[in-house]
Amino acid sequence: MKKLLRYLCVSLLVCVGVACSKSGIDTIPDPDVPPVDPLPDTLRVLKTGLQFPWEILWGKDNQLWITERNGKISRISPADGSTSFSQNFINVFAQGEGGMLGMVQHPDFVNNGLLYVYYNYLNNGQYRARVERYKFLNDALVEPLVLLDNIPASNIHNGSRLLITADNKLLITTGDAANTALPQLPSSLAGKVLRINLDGTIPADNPIAGNPMWSMGHRNPQGMVMVNNILYTSEHGPNIEDEINIIEKGSNYGWPNVNGPCDGAELSFCAANNIVQPIWSSGGSTLAYCGLDFYHADKLSIWKNSLLLVTLKDQSLRQLKLSDDRKSVLSSTTFFKNQFGRLRDLCVSPQGRVYIITSNGGNNDVIVEVGKLP
Ligand SMILES: [Ca+2]
Ligand SMILES: [Ca+2]
């Protein structure tokens, strides 16, 4: 009798918590199917107590995955903000703006558990970065495999967003690592968008044989998103002209000789080196452009067909409305100005909710869930 009562109680609880199937017990969600969206349409702080989170992504398992710069990777429930997995990596050396940074999951993560990270470490006392693959197995990230090593790093300008394309190439942004001589050198891994295969080999159709370089002349790109084969990056300018770029194979984006649009003394260098200019820039000041994503859901309908960009210094989210061909930005609208402090990154759920991470420090960083616009 006791057993039966307990069964009835559990069944009732399960039925109250989620939409019940007819049998009343078949409630384990299939990870391949995005769950129905049972959450109210609110703007809320989903999670508190984080320390400089750097990456947030919507996992293939319909959970939120984040990195924190001090060397931590965590999985967080989008329903209630609880942490269901967390692992610290002692091989990460956090210093200045460096540490555990970019992360992306393999498209088939649910079946193969493969996950790629970009982090800083010490190589014989030299500050460096690497791209490493892990396997998520029995609730642990195991079997590390270094795919790209010895990338120049510094206290500042480490780039380091990761993205996997539809044709299974891994794209990596790198900053100039505080050395402006490097972005214009094809032989250096710094100040580039890099492109490698998922096993770390170099694709045969890269611009230069045997070189992971895909594009050059970047200062500090900390946002990257691909939409229907158009690759966008966001990039920090020095004291003016943060940039949004469309990245084309083998192209030069100008840094340090050119900042923002080609003008004044830059014109001759631009003409001689076929510099690609940004499709959007911040003009005469910097906002500190950071995480970048694309929004096309019905939920927050005024954001449809827009790039969403978060900023650190300006402490805001910028909606960059795209043209129909998505090759240019039509307008910029500011949201959440000074509401949550510095904003590092964001992701979009299949239901059209937006999740933003802050970068304020003091173990006081949060995940904000946007299910409704102000
Ligand atoms: Ca540029
Ligand atoms: Ca310029």
C-alpha cells in the first residue's frame, strides 16, 4: 500500500510538472526533439554566482553550456538554472583576460559527446593558447586531444570564439595577442580567423596549403556567427571603430594598418592590400563589441533577421537589423543599457529565448534569460 501511494504521489508530481502523456509515466524527453516551451514569457535572471563566464551556448542536448575563465565548464538547466555538471581544468592558466574561453559542441554531440574548447596555458613559461577536443562520457570531459597548439596569447586580445560550419570545419578567431606585428603575417596564428578540420588537420582548400589561416588582419574578434554560409565576426577597435565584418576566404581585414572603414592615411594601404571593410562599425568611440549571434525566431518578433551583439564597455545589447540579403546592417537599436553591467556573450534557444552572460566579476556574474522584450 505504501508503495502504491508513493507511486501515485510521484506520478501526480510528474504530471503537474510537465505535460503528461496518456500513460502518465513516459515523460523522459527525447534529446533530439526540442522540448515544448513551458516557461513563462519573462525577462529574468536564471543563474547567479558565476565568475567571469566567457562562452554560453545552447547545447545539442537542450541544456545551456558555459565556460568560466578560471578554467571551468558547466551544464546548466534552462528551466531552473540548476547546475547538473561542472568540471575544473587545472591545465588552464587564467591571467588578465585569458583562461578558459571559447567552446563549441560537435553537431552530433548527443551521440559522440565531442566538445571543443579554446584556452590559455603556459608553454615553458610562455603564455599560449590551444584548441582541444574532449569527449563527454559518464558525466566527465575526458580523452583530451590537442588540435591546434602554441597560439600566441597575452593578458589582452585573445579572440578565441569557436564555430563549426555545416561542412564540419572548425573556425577559430585569434587576437593580435598585444603584438601588432602578427596579424599581417600569414605565418603567425595571431590576429586571424583560422580554419581546421575537426580532427585538427588542415583542409585542402584553405587559402595557403598547410596553413590554418582563413583570413588575416584582425585585432581582437570575440564574436562569430554563421548564417546561411555568411560568416560574421565582431571585433574590438583600439579607441574608435569596433567592427562587424563578413569574413571571406583569404581576405585581409587591415589591422594594424587600417582600423574600421578605409579613410584618410589608410587609403593607400587599403588599395594596395585589397582590404575588406567592416559592414558596420561603432564610429568615433568604442563600445567593446563582444558575443554575436543571429536571431530569426517568431518569439521576439521585432528581432527577426537581426544580428544580436552584446557589448562590454557600453553595457548593452545591440540589435543590428540586417538587409534582406544579410550583407549589410540597416539599423542599430539598444537594449538593456546599464541594466546588467558588462555583457560577454549570448545564445539563442530553438524556442527563440535569448540567454546572456555578464562579465562583472566578484563571483557575481549571471545568466539573463530573455523571453520577453521590455
Ligand atoms: Ca578591420
Ligand atoms: Ca579607418
